[in-house]
Amino acid sequence: MSAIRPDVGYGAGTLEAQGAVLANKVSWGAILAGVTIALASQVTLVLVGAGIGAAALDVGATAASDGGSSSLPLGAAAWSFGSVLVSTFLGAFVAARMSGRTAPASAGLHGLTTWAATTLLVLYLLTTSVGSILGGAFSGITSLVGGVGRTVAQTAAPALADANPLDAIEAQVRSTGSDPEALQANAVNAIRSYLTGGGVDASQQAAQALAQARNIPVDQATQQVTQIEQQYRAAVETAKRTATEAAAATASVVSKAALLAAAALVLGAIVGWLGGRSGRVTTTTDSRLSAGTPGRL
């Protein structure tokens, strides 16, 4: 970058205009340095948190206590988020200071740009093997959301499994029948066919097959088929209701997590802006350099 030479006959307006251009020009080298400092400090803080957490972890107490298992991921997410804020401030401060900017707005924008570049780089690294180290608050939030989602799924799974109507019907038929396996299998298949879309004919076939499997009159078998159908319809409604509740709970968790991540990004941007303003140059010598006097690199 060429410096403005005061011995050349520039007018006052030209000097001011060129000085303003130099003062507001983006210093990508300073931003790169800020991103490097932000990533390095974030890795350091995350490793420190992992070391402290591993040293303080009491596996026996955690397994025996319900509260311990839930507090660990929450504490890890809080530490990771705090690490990102601290590293963002440091990176923004370094970028603004190395840019030589004296104007608060220009220094703040350098800090904000440093935060944006760091965030995009971290998001990219999260898709690679290196991202396991540089996850920071984003991986903490992801782990927290994933844990809640898995909890919802694990809670709903037993209910859905127990509400599987066709398996329940098969178990019911086989547990009460004492005749050969072929007759029981025939009854199960006939009842399955009736319940999954058969009409009057399928109902009669199911009753006859059940009567043969259990060696009972057809009228009695018809009553049992009717009872099985009622149980099946009730089980289907229970399964639908359980699945709907699980889906609603999962959607609520995802929505809250997305809003939480957005709030974290906004807070990170604010910290980057404040870090940049804090790192602006205020000395007389650096002020002359930032205005484009000889010796400005």
C-alpha cells in the first residue's frame, strides 16, 4: 500500500479523502491473525474444560444419581459457549489492534468480520474430522439437543413396541392354542388379513381358522375375533397418539435449540463488535500510521 506523501501538492480535500479510504480499508491480514487467535484460544479453553471435567467426574456417583447425568452435558455446553465468547473477544481484539484502526466503528467492524470468519470456519470444520476438536458451543448445543431427542425417542419406544397390535394378536393366539403349529399359523395369518383390510369373508375365514386352532365352536371363535378386532383398533389409536406426542416433543426441542443457537450467534456477534472496539489504536503514533503517513505498511 502506497503512503500519502505530504511533499506532493495534494489539496486538503484530496488528503482527507485518501486518508478516509485508508482508514476504512479492510485489513485482511489483521482479520486472519484474529481468526487464528480465536481458533487457538478456543481449542485451548475447550481442552482445559475437558481436562477439568474428566478429572472431576465421579463415574460411580454419576451413575447412581439422576441429577449427575443431566448436569454434565449442561455444564459442558455452558463451558463450551463461554469458551467461544472469550475466544471471539480475543480474536476480535487482536484483529482490531493489528489493523491499526483508530475509529471505533472501523475497529468494531474488523472485530465483527473476525467473528463472522471464525464462525463460518468452525461450521465448516464441524463437517470434517477436525471439527471434533473445534466444536465449541455449537457441538455443545448439538450434543444437548441430541441428548434430549434421544430421551424422547427412548421414552416413546417402549410404548410403541407394546402397542404393536399385530404382534400382540399373534402372541395371544399362540399362547392359548394347543393344536399343531400349522393351525395356529393359519389362524394368525387369517386374522392379520382380516384386520389389515379384509371384509366380511375375511372375518368368517378368520373365525373358522381360529375355531380350528383352538378347537372351539365357530360362534365362539367369531366372538373372539370381534374382541381381537376391538383390541387391535384400540392399540392402533394408542400407537398413533404415542407417535404424535413423541413427534410434537421432538419438534419442540428442535425449535428451542434453533432459537438458542441463533441467540448464541447474535451474542457472539456482539462480543466480536465489542472486542474490536476495545482493540482500536489510541496512541498518537499509531493514529498517524492509520491515517496513511510515511512508514505505514
